[in-house]
Amino acid sequence: MAILDSSIVNVALPKMMAIFGVGADSIQWVMTSYLLVSGVVIPVTGFLGDRFGYKRLYIYSLIAFTIGSALCAVAWSNNSLVVFRVIKAIGGGMMIPVSMAMLFRIVPRDKIGLGMGVWGITAMLAPAIGPVVGGYLVDNFSWQTIFTINIPIGIVASILAGLILRETEIRRGLKFDMPGFVLSGLGFFFLLLALSEGQDKGWDSQYIVTLFVASFFLLLLFVMWELQTPEPMLDIRLFLNPVFSASLGVTVILTVGLFAAIFLIPIYAQNLMGLTPLQTGLLLMPMALVSGLMMPISGKLYDKIGALPLCVVGMAILIITTYMLHQISLDTNYYWLQGVLVVRAAGMGLMMMPVSTAGMDTIPPFLTGRATAMNNLVRQISASFGVAFLTWIMLRQQAQHMAVMFDGISWTNPIVPAALDQLAAQMAAAGIPAGRDGATTLLGTMVQQHSLATAMGDTFIVSTIIILLAVPLIFLLGKKRVEIQRQIEMKKY
């Protein structure tokens, strides 16, 4: 529910704009507010789970998410919807790290790979089925149904959690790290806000630069404070664990690199292939199913052979298929694209959860809450950075390609007038008497489309280079190294 929420809401944004009578800049806060608030609450989940119990926190986060969903369904304006999304984000932001932390306290360590693999199915399936589910609900019912669908699920899940789950150990003597919470909350809020609005406001604008500078100094103060306080909210010393740090490093790099497909393919499918959001979701559905299917398989294999062999094979598949995607053009075959995405998803499903599990496997049980909070926070920031960075690359390359193409078809070129006349004649023969002006407009549109497709290809090359950066780090995730580091960490504490 929590992961699905972001992609399912995207589909309904145009309809909400029309109903509430607002522009894209206002409706975007429906998405941005959820991103910002969930980023702020993730760091505190480790403390809250340790202090009050992870079962209790999980149920409360479920209830907050369900209440937020119900309120969103009765929103009467864009502003009210944004406020209710904030309530929803408090629960949604906590559910993911809390559920991961509970797994490491419930599942035996010799079966944790399988446990994380099953947990990871949702992370792979949700972003892809979101457009399909959202498109179906919005087209056949109303935009409110994308929120009301969560209510019965949330109620049932809360009841089952209360009946089935066992409460974890509660550490009553913990003190809340208020300075750490304020510094991290403001720092991550400013950072995520800058990443989400940088493309619209301009990366060199005073507003965005100020946000980046403020977030840098706030997070610097946060790190300095956490290193000297006896009960830190996020234990920065976990980065001294080389396996855990390597795991987070690979997660950061892959999240940035993998967002090329998750973010760019829907744009390509809808803007250049002419598919609807629902059709785009169906294009991505096999990719999601294969990735989800690979999760428990890779988890089972992790328990037997460790993360390194899976990472080597998965990394090879990812690098080859991501590079292949640079060939996309206006004439790309639908089934070729779908096939490449499916193979790529198999590589992604083979290694994503083993990478996270290897790092978490070295963490002592009583620190898993803090470690999962850090893991999910890093993943969320990386995703925001990936979207921002790859969008910037794509738009910059599109502008360059457009400039080159338009230079080639300038009026000083003697071939251009004759070509326009021929294009106008073809349009007239097809029943579109647009003349030379109409032919010029059509040619301009074609140039924009070709330049966008070429720019996307360039972005996939950049994405391939980014993924290559993770190759050295995966060799720190071998099975023996993980076991040795686990013993070292247990002796420390």
C-alpha cells in the first residue's frame, strides 16, 4: 500500500487538476508533500520502534495511513488534499522501514534472504502495477477510489497485525534525541525539496541553491551531533562497518541508475509511442512480474551462496540491458522493448534484495531498527536524486540535439523548401491541406520527437556508466566477509 501509493496517484493528477481548478505547480504538491514528510519521519522510526515496540508502531502507522487515505477521498480542494496526504505520509513513511526491521527480528538469520526476498516483491511490483490499477480505477470509477481502496485493506491488515504479530523487546530507558530529530528533519526536508523542485525552479536559482546550502550545513551539524551524543537517533557509527557501507553504496548507485528505466520508459511510452497510462502500465507489467518472481528465488539463493555470485550475474545483466536501451527511437518495436525490460528486471530482481540483506545481515539485532531506517532513507534520497539528475541529463541532451537538427534544416539549406513543399503535398493527399506552414509545424514536431528519443538514448548510456560504478563495491559483499563482519559487530556490542 505504501509503495504503491506514489505511482497510483500519478495517474489521477490530471483529473484532480480539472476538478480542483488548479495548475500543475499546485497539484504537484500532492506528490511532493508525501515525499517530503515520509523522508522526515523515516529517521525517527528506529527510536520509536525500540522505545515503544515495532508491532505497536507498525499498527499505528497502518492506522495513520488508512485514516489519511479516507481523508484524501473526501478532500474538497487541492489544499485539503495536500494536508491529508501529509497525514498519510506519516504512516506510509514509517511502514516500510518498520516492516523491514521486524523481519530481521522475526526471521532466523539462516533464512533472512528468503524473508527479504518475499518482502522485496512489493518493492518491485508496486511501482509497475500502480499505473495499471490507478488508470483502471480513474477511468472506470472516480479519482477517490485510488484512496478508498486502501481503507478495507488497512482495516484488515491492522486487525491481523494485532492478532498475529508478536511485540518486540521494548527499551524503556531510551531518551529521544530532539536535536538530532530537528537537524535531520530540516536537513532532509530541504534536500528533498531542492531535488523535487530543482528542474522547475532552475538548479542555479537562488531558491534551490539556498535549499542545498541549508541542507548541507544542517546535515553536517546532524552528523557532528550524532557522533558525540550517547543515544543518537541514527547511529552514524554504522558506516564504520565496511560491509554495511558497501551495501548502502551499491544501493545508492543502483537506485540512481535504475531510475532511468522506471522514470524514462513511461515518458517514452506516452509521449513518443502514444500509449495511455493504462497501456503503459501493461507494457511494464511483465517487467514487474519477473522482478517480483525473482525476489524470493534470489533470497533463497542468498541463504545458500551469499550475495556476491548473485550480484555478479545480476550486474552483468543490468549493464548489458541498460546499454541496449540506448537504441530506443521513434521506430522501436514494442515487443523488443518489453523483452529487454523483462531481462533487465530479472537481473534487478536477482541482486537488489541480496545487496540490502548482506549489509543488514552484519547488524546486531538490537540495531536493526536504526539500520533499516538508514537504508530506506538512503534509498529515498537516491531515488529523488536519480529522477532529478537523469531528467536534467535528458533535457540538456534534447536541447543540444534539437539545436543540431534545426541547424540542418535551416532556410539557408536549398533542400529544405523543396522538402517542405513535398511534405505539404503528401499532407494534402492525405486530406490535410495545411500548406507550407503546416508542413513546417509538422517538421518541428518531428524534430522535437526525434531529439527527445535520442536524448533518452544518451541518458541510458549515462545510466550504464553509473551502474558500472557499483562493480568494485559488490566484491565486499561475499558470504565469508559478511559472516566475519557479523562476528566483529557482535563483539563490539
